[in-house]
Amino acid sequence: MVIDVHGHLTAPDSLYVYKANIVSHRGSHGRGKVEVSDDEMVAFLRQPTFGTGKSHLDLLKEVGTDLQLLSPRPFQMMHAEKPAKVSQWFIEECNNLVAQQCRLFPDVFRGVCGLPQTPGISPKDCIAELERCVREFGFVGCLINPDPSEASNYDTPGMGDEFWYPLYQKLVELDVPGYIHGAGCRSSRHSYSTHFINEETISVISLAGSRVFQDFPKLKMVCSHGGGAVPYHAGRFIAPSLRRGAVNFIDNLRKLYFDTVLYTPLACELLIKTVGADRCVFGTERPGVGTAKDPKTGKWMDDVRVYIDGFDWLSAADKKLIFEDNAKKLFRLDVGAKTAA
């Protein structure tokens, strides 16, 4: 079985019309809602998307993905929008659509919720939406944006800070993972893609140097996009840890999990060799940024399975860990499937 832990919502235009409306009136005309009938949603998910000529469902089937964990598209979540209720309403509507798609295609999708985060506001304010999605919809995790200010004017504490503890406590209680994923970026200096990588790098370093996993030994955390820049620069953090006589940085790093949303074989190889196959979960974000064909090979760049299958230095057992076993254990997929039903 191939489980893609990193997928995002492909939604009808009505979601983005809704977003434009609530942003334009800043909530003064009321919340409203996004209404898509089941028949309309099924038809939509069978239509071509991302300019590929293939539907979201067909794009998964083409590369052999059996199950995909589905969450809101992070760059759309507008955590820094004012008033905060505008972002909250939009994220809740995104979660509702994720739940609908998971209900309609339970053998293809499982849900991961977005959280209504706000700059400077404690993550405990997100707990109600997390509980709604886990308890009512059977979602198996949540996205966590390390920088809800969207690179604007608020310096959010690092993820190793006690600021995040109310959320970590609830994740442990619900026994679902937190999925570290940057979101929107308001800085003119870089794009949301570079912002993702920057924030995920900062988060991994912050967590690896903190007491979080001592204080919450059952906490499960996954980092998107292969841990940002960390696998490439692990030596920069290993050396100081050894010089201080502290725990080797790699040992702390291996308290987290990392997805394989990396679009070159060399990047995937470096990640797996740095953190180990037992800490990697298969992810592609397909359809998404990587859904383009390499002009040299004619193959999809986000067909990450081909890269990993081609690693003859990985045992069959290690490949199974990456493709299936780690995700099943981490997200309790067998248990969750029974709950959601």
C-alpha cells in the first residue's frame, strides 16, 4: 500500500468566491457558507485540474497512490488577515470540504485539518476546531503554521517554546500528530515556497533544541518538505552539540518525522540517509507545486515513489516503512478508519 501523507484540497470555485467575499466585506455581511452538493463534488473531483488534463483522483491513481491525507492548501489560509474571524471562517469551510471529500471517497482520502491561527494569540484558541475535526469528522492530524503572521510584523515564538504547549497537550490527548507546514507569506522578499522552507527549518531546529519531547514524550510531530534546509546543513548543528557535550543533534532530530515532498532523487536520498527510513513518511503534495514534467525525462517531478523505489541501497522492509508502515502507525489510520465510519 502507498500512503501519501501530504495532499491538499482541490476545491470548486465556490470556495474561492466565498473567500473573496468575506475578505472584501471583512465579515460585516455575516459568515455565510460554502455549499457544494455531493453530486457536484463527485463531478468536480473527476474533472481535469492543475492544467494536467487529469483529475485529482486520476493523478493519484497514475502514480500508484492508494490513500492520501488531505488538508487545506496552506498558502490560502490567510492567518494574518484582519479581523481574525475572516481567516477562521475560511479555514472552517475548507475543513468542511475536506470532510466532505473524505466521506465521498473514504478509500482515497483521510482528513488533516487546518487551524484558525492568529498572530500573537495562544494556540489554545485553535483547540475547538481541532476537536471538532477529530471527533466529528475522524480527521487524523492537523497542520501547524509556525508563523501565523505570514512574515509580516509579529515574531511568533519558536515551536520549542512553551507558547505552543496548550496545543501539544491537546494533540497528545487526542493522539493525533501535528504537521508542521508554513502558510501564507506577505513579505516581498520571497515567495510562499521559500517561506515554507525557512519556517520549517526554524521549527525543526527549535524543537530539536528544546524540552518539548521530554515534556510531551508521546507527542507526534511531522515536518513538511523534508525538514526544510536541515538535512543539507545537519553538520552545522551536529558539531556544536558535540562541542558542548550535549546529546548529538541527530538523536534529537530523530524525535520528529519528515515527509518526502522533495522533487529530486538526490534530495530524497539525503533526507533518508540523514534521519533514517524509520523517521520518513511518504508524501508528494500531488497535485501541487511539483506537478510538472521534467523536460529531460518526461516524467512527473512529484512522482516521488519512482525515486524511492529506485534506491537499491534501501531494503524492501525500509521502503515499506516509508510508503506505508510509518504512516499507519503515526496517524493510526486503521483505528481512524473505524472511527470515521
